[in-house]
Amino acid sequence: MSRPPSPLQIQRRASLREHNTFGLPAVAATLVRIACDADVRRVLDHPELGRAPKFVLGGGSNVVLTRDVAAVVLKVEILGRRRVSEDALAWVVEAGAGEPWHGFVAWTLAQGWPGLENLALIPGSCGAAPVQNIGAYGVELKDRFDSLDAVDLVTGRSVTLNAEQCDFGYRHSVFKGLLAGKSLITRVRFRLPKPWQPVLGYLELERKMAETGNRQPSAQTVFDWVCAIRSAKLPDPAVLGNAGSYFKNPVVSEEQCRDIIGRDPEIVYYPLPDGSVKLAAGWLIDACGWRGKTVGRAGVYEKQALVLVNRGGASGAEVVTLARAIQESVYGRFGIRLEAEPVVL
Ligand SMILES: Cc1cc2nc3c(=O)[nH]c(=O)nc-3n(C[C@H](O)[C@H](O)[C@H](O)COP(=O)(O)OP(=O)(O)OC[C@H]3O[C@@H](n4cnc5c(N)ncnc54)[C@H](O)[C@@H]3O)c2cc1C
């Protein structure tokens, strides 16, 4: 005989301060912990919660909470990780959406399945990783993606999406577009190609190679380097609340870039294969004199102008006010509109 399912874990007036890495105060009218696919369907069948608006929450490392949340917060806690298959070309591995991302990366390496090491130490959950196609040090999630499972938050139907259907772009996917707020990702699968090749084109990794004299690092060494680089330049959210990069790097035409270089020859930029140019948002903010500044209880991190921080007790409104002031001054000086990376609620 199968065991009856444990009751849905529903919490009323749940504080979200512990559930967002900015440490912003907000209260969810209702928070439901989602431990398996069936929990999503039970929420949808629930007489009171079924038709209410929903908000899916992972580790809260890419959200800015500016107010209490009236929508039902679905806190994703689906665990589990496994190797799905292996052939001559790749290992395919799967993670439950609630698995912490960094722990999953470390686990794949420990199993002898390299490929995710450049994405080490990114906070958050595996289920949120495809939402903005996380990326760091020359690798994006889409480069190692196989497929994912999700549940439609209206019909309760399960779907499996491949990379094309996810419509990945720079810090973008279908979950920020057509499917925004409409699906809950339950499991993500990764294709880790064989033979493994390190990705070392990033300036800071090149520096590590030069410093150590190690030109053929193992995946574990790349992982250790990435962790060391990140720890030195990014604030630990447990110590100083933040959501990582607050703005996306803007992409401009070659002509626009030439124009800016004419005025500011020092600007940091990366030419893209399609002829457009990605500008370093951190450099633009720094050039406007924002690094280290504080407005109210929110501020700009001293070591990296792209990161906004909670100096202690800040509200979401204070963070957003600071972000707007930065956007205005960058627009005023460079004519470029910076776009926020985190989801502002
Ligand atoms: C110090 C720091 C460094 C960071 N560095 C990087 C970096 O290098 N590169 C990078 O890309 N990002 C970076 N980030 C941003 C962040 O870590 C990632 O975006 C991460 O994937 C967010 O995961 P989360 O579980 O915390 O998502 P949350 O913040 O909980 O949610 C983010 C969005 O995803 C949605 N979502 C969450 N889980 C699911 C799910 N299971 N199904 C459907 N939708 C879901 C939410 O509704 C929300 O819209 C950094 C953040 C911090 C604090």
C-alpha cells in the first residue's frame, strides 16, 4: 500500500528576509514549500490557493523585494541529483530544482564529470539557473544545457523543454519572456561534453595561469581559481546583502561604441560575434563616480561598482532609488540605458 502524501506545508505571514540574499524586509501572505511535482498540483487544486497569483522563489539571490508579497510564494525545495546517461560524447546529469547550485557543481566534479567549474560559487538554486541563463568566466548555462522539466502553473501539466524551446540569450530565457511567472521548473539536466576542455579565455583566469605557471589546469583547479577570484571581488551575501550584478552589461552597435571611445578611450568593452559590442556596465557606473557611494542604507560596493549592497536595514525601495539614480547618471553621461538584472517585485 502506498503511503498517503504528507500535508502541504503552508505558512501564513511568512517573513521573506531570510529568503532573499539582499536581506530586504517583506512578508509573504502565504508561502508554500514545494518538495515534489505533486505539491504543485496540490496547490493548483487547493480551493483557496488554486486560482490566486503565484510567485516562484528559489534561493532569492536574484530578487529585489520592494513590498510585501500578496501572491502565493512557492518556495522550491525539490531535491535530488543523478547521472541520467553517459556515452562517448557526454555525461548527462540531472538536478532537482531546489538543489543549491554551487553544491551541485562541486558534486559533479567530485563524481569526475567536469564542465560546470567556471560557474562555481554562483548563489541560488539549480531550478533558477536556466531562468536568466546564468553565466560567468566565459561559460553560460546554455553551453552545458540538455533539457528541463517544468509544471504549468495554470493547467498543472508537466512539460519538458530543450535548449531551443528555452530561447536562451544573454541573461535571458523564455522564463523571462513568454513564460514569465507561468511555470515552475522542477528538474534541470546538463550535458557535460567529452573530452573535457577547459575554458580559460577570461582575463582573470589567464592571470591565474600566469601567476601559477599552470597552463593546463584540471577542472578542479579551474573551480578553485574561480572560487578564489569570486571571493576576492564579490561580497558574501551572508555578510553584506546583495544580489550580485545589479545591471546587465549593455550591448550597443559598433558605431555607438566608436563614438563613446572617442570621448572615453578607457572604456572597457567586448566585441561580439554579430558585430555588436558589449560594454562593461561596472566601468560605466564607476566612470560616473558611484563606486563606494551610499544613498540612504543602500550603497555601491567598493570593489565592484556593478554590485549594489544593503549597508544594513535597507528597504527594497532604497535599493531601487539608488539603482534609478545610477541609471540616470549613466544615461546622462553616455546615453545608455542600464537594465536591471534582478527581478524587482
Ligand atoms: C553574490 C552574487 C553573485 C552572483 N553572481 C552571478 C553570476 O556570476 N552570474 C549570474 O548569472 N548570476 C549571478 N548571480 C545572480 C543569481 O545568483 C542567479 O540569477 C541565480 O540563478 C538565482 O537563483 P535563485 O534560486 O536565488 O533564484 P531567485 O532569486 O529565487 O529567483 C530568480 C528568478 O527566477 C525565478 N525562479 C526561481 N526558481 C524557479 C523555478 N524553479 N522555476 C521557475 N522560476 C524560478 C523566480 O521567480 C525569479 O523570477 C549572483 C548573485 C549573487 C548574490
